[in-house]
Amino acid sequence: MAERIIRKGSVDAIRRHIEVSHSHFPDEVNTIVEQVARAGATPLVVVENQNILGVVELKDIVKGGIKERFAQLRQMGIKTVMITGDNHLTAAAIAAESGVDDFLAQATPEAKLALIRQYQSEGRLVAMTGDGTNDAPALAQADVAVAMNSGTQAAKEAGNMVDLDSNPTKLIEVVHIGKQMLMTRGALTTFSIANDIAKYFAIIPAAFAVTYPQLNMLNIMGLHSPASAMLSAVIFNALIIVFLIPLALKGVHYRPVSAHSLLRRNLSLYGISGLIVPFLGIKLIDMILAIIGL
């Protein structure tokens, strides 16, 4: 009795196996495999010895709402690329269903690593999620690497962090927190610099007008006296720190828009307010001090 050997594998691997024994690979199997791949599934061909038994269709289930999540990443100015070992047709179908911007099919660990390095050489910051041992080199190369909790130990060790929910779109939360921290720091710095410039421009003419009368023309605020100008600035400093503490603790509200839009918004909001607030605050405090006779 002849030994039965059953194999399964990709169409290319099974085709090579059959052609080694000078057998013919049926055209109808090619047609079925292409139909399965175009539907977004992975076709596996099963053979017994040299006889093809059939095609197994394996299909990944795209998580609900993932297309909307990728759209959020796009709004944040982030390009999404799906890297997969599937064939080109399957990868194209899954990419269209999930809504990613680009994809790389039939990717080997070396190809994944090369793609990461290519984007980095173009001056981009690269974040990657992965769960397999073959993802480990690319995860180690990426600027931000998130390994899935359901993945292999090699992937977890290569990543910067581990996502306990094993959801690739958790990158949104990672980027959200990172940008909020940068925005808060930038907002406080911008406000502080603008505040100092305006504050000294407001009080220096008043403080030194007696010694240098030519500075009196710059005293556009008409502060009561040099003493009240200095005291108003000190009180204003103490008050503004109190008002900035909640902003530092809570952080600047972040919306998923491009980096250029965020920069323009923060410069206009915190830069202009940093210039205006000292003039209003110091003038108001100076008026109060003049009323109470200080």
C-alpha cells in the first residue's frame, strides 16, 4: 500500500512541489486561488502526494470600526501602511477593506526592516505594531514600536511597549498622549516667552522714566508710578502662575489634525494671549494699587 502524504501550502509552494515531479498544475486551481485572493482571503492548496484535493480559504476578520480608526490617523497627518506576508491580491483586498493608505505584500522580515529604514531615511518618524517573531527586527528599528500582548515573546522584547488589548489602532492613543504632552509644553513655553516680552516692555519704561525721561514716550500704558509698576508686575507674576497650574496639570486639548494646523493654532492662541494678557493684567493691578493708595 502506497504511503499517503498530505501537504498544504501557498499556491506557489504547491506548484513547485507538483512541477518537481513533472506533473501539471491545473488551470482551474489557479482560477479558484485568484478568486479567493481577490475576496481578501488567503488560499491554501491541499495535495495528497501529487494530486490536488482542494483549496482552503482562510480569511482574517477585520475588526469593526477599524476603518474609522485609520481615518482618524489620516486626519492626524499619519500615513498607514499594512505589511503582510499574504499575496498581493489578498493584501490589496484587506487594505481596501480596512482603509489603510498603502500596503506591502509577501513581506519577509528583511523587507519589513528595509521599508522602516526607507521611511526613516526620508526624515519620517516611524511607528509600528506587530505580534510575530518575524516582526521583531522591524519593531526594534522603528522609532515607536508597539507589540501585541497576544504576540510572541520576541516581538514583546523588541517593542517599546506592549498593548494589552492587542489592537493595532491603539497607536491613536499613543500619538494622542505624546502630542498632548508636546503641545502642553509648547503652549506653556510660548505663553511664558510672549508674557515676559510683553511684561518687560510694559514696566521698563515706567520704572526708568524718571532716570531716563526719553523712555517716557514708551510708557503707553500710563502706569501710576515706578513703584506701582514694579509691584504690579510682581503681583501679576504670582497670579499668572496660579492660573497656569491647571493648564499644566490637565494639558492642552488635542484634536486629530495635522501638525502644521496645531502649530498655527497654538502660536496664535498662546503667543498672542501671552502678549496681550500682561498689558491688561498689569494695567488693572496698577489701577487697583493707585485707588487704594499703594
